[in-house]
Amino acid sequence: MMDPLADFTADWQLAQTQKLMNARYCSLATVGLDGRPVMRTVVLRGVSDGALVLFVSASSPKWQQLKNNGNFEILVFWPELLRQYRLGGHQLRELSAVEMQGHWQRKPYDAKILDLYYVKHQAQSTAVDSREAFLAEIAKLKADYPSDQDIPLVDNALGLQLSVNFIERWQLGEGGEMHQRTLWTQTERGWKRQFLVP
């Protein structure tokens, strides 16, 4: 049985094994509250239960946009592998407190400090007086929480599973071959595959 998400996961793991610079980064597109598309780079934390796992702040615009209009698209491009994926859908699930605790323990120190900043100072994407003022507050938080283990899971840290209902894979041809585009769409009977004109 075809499983394009398993193929994507294998390529994602290969990119990490090869220590590619952008192995874990992807572009997330959502629909803004004004109806306009919004794109940003985020870290893809995992793939589980047929869904992509991301962390967001409950105060972030991307979370507000996903709650308001669940449509999303993720773009992943690994030039070294000559591969690109577009994955999209409109269903999401918040990770449970137990699931989130496990992810939180593996979250990098600086990312935890930022989540703490969102709770104690300002929401993500809001304007600051200056970069210096922002860095000074970050330095204070690091002094108060010098160890990764000192930082408790904050209420506004969310883990999301984004369920995918289409996957498009683009692969550059090698040795003069024409590149290939394949589209999979989720149906009641499973994944339907179509080859697209590149």
C-alpha cells in the first residue's frame, strides 16, 4: 500500500542523518485573519500518527490563524537531496499535557527561554522598544533559569499535530533526466497518486 507520508518521513530522517543545514526547517503557510496568506519558517518537530508535529505559542499569530481557519500548507526543500515536498490539510489536534511534557523535555534551552519570555513579557510577533531591551530581558531570564531543567512547561506552549490530506513531491532529474512531480491526495480508500507535468 502506498504511504507518501512514510516516504516523506524517510527523506526527512535522511536529511537529518546527513546533517543538512535545513533538515528540520520548513515553511508554514496559513490564512491570516484578513484572508491574506501568511508564510513563516518553523521547525518540524516530528511526524507521528499520520500528522506533522509543530510547537507554537498560544499567543502567536500562527496559532490564532490556525484556530480561525485550519487550512495550512508546509513546504520542505532539501537542495542536497534534490527534493521538495508540499504537504497540506485543514485538521489539527493539540497534543495532550502528557505528550507535551515529553516534547518539552527535548526542547532546546533557548526555545524554552523564548516561551518563558512570551508568558512573562510579550507575546510572539509583538513590537519591542529595541533589540537591546529584548536581549536584556532574555539575559535576565537566563540568569533566573540557568539550567534547561529549571524551566517548567509554560501554559502557552502548544504542540500541534497537523493532519495531511495532500502531498506533492518534486524531485529534480539527475544526469539530464526530466524532473518529476507526484501528487498524492487522501481519499476514503487511501492515497490516490497522480503524476503531474513538471
